[in-house]
Amino acid sequence: MAAKRTFEIAFVGLKQGVHEFNYTVDDKFFVEKGDPDFTNCTANIKLLLDKKSSFMLLKFEIGGKADIHCDRCGNPLGMDIWDEFNMLVKLVENPDEMNAQEEDPDVFYISRTESHIDVAGWIYEFVLLSFPLQKMCSPEEMGGPQCNKEVLEKLKDMEVKEEQTNANQLWKGLEQFKKTKKVKK
């Protein structure tokens, strides 16, 4: 129960202005929330909460490291992660209705009667978004000792076969015109 409260911020007792919170999450945090496609993750989150009278601006600064698999060759790859995200949290009377209508994913509504805000879901989401879409070896490392040469060869063979198939299909459609022209004579 105490671990769950680690990510709750009691904002009611905070004075207006900027407040800093620091979190460190690892594989255990991600496994509890879902099945991540990385291992040995250590992410450090610096959260700056700027409290105003009717809203809060949260700035998440994500940094860390994780082991992933290269999308091209499948071998393990160490990766640095870093990114920044902003979240605007507004205090309103009808938060459920407002959240349903809100189109901006960076705006969230909570009730004026709330005293705590749980940032665990945002930390999870923002760390995942800190990874690049394509996780590959750098151009300097491609084909190097870290890469799986067998997989790279199969990819190259598949690429050649696809080019040949595409070339044959291009001319295949033209064959019917050739045949119809002969019939008309």
C-alpha cells in the first residue's frame, strides 16, 4: 500500500509556486503496469509542479537507461532515454465530464475537492514515450560485431526476392494488353 502512495502528491498543503519531486523507477514498476519490451530499466523522473490557484502545471523530465532489442537484427542494445513532457491539471466542479470532452491529451481535470494527485500513470506513459519508435543500432554499429549477421543476411535475401516479385508483377499486368491486341488483328 505504501509503494502505491509513493506517486501521490498532496498538493492541497503546498504553497503556490514551483515544487520539485524526484522519482526513480525500475523494471518492477513497469511489470506491475504491463509487459514492457525492455529490461534493466532505470528511469529518473524530475517533476516540477507549479501550483496556481485553479490549476497546476506539471513538467516531467525523464532520463535513464534501458536494455532493448534492435528492431532490425534482434540483438540486445543498451539505450539512453530522455524527454520532457508537460501536463496541465485544472481544478473544476465536473472533472469526469470535462475529461470526456477534452481533446488535448496534455490537459487533465480533477475535482476541486481532491487533495492528492497520483502521477504514476503519467510517469509510466511518459517513460514509454521516451523511447524512439524505431529501436535500432546506430548507423556506425550496423553490421558490426553487436549485430546478428544471420538475421541481416535473411533480411537482405528477403529484400532481393521482394524486388524480383514486384518487377514480375509490374510486367504481368501488361501481358493482358499484349494478348488483346493480337486478338483484334
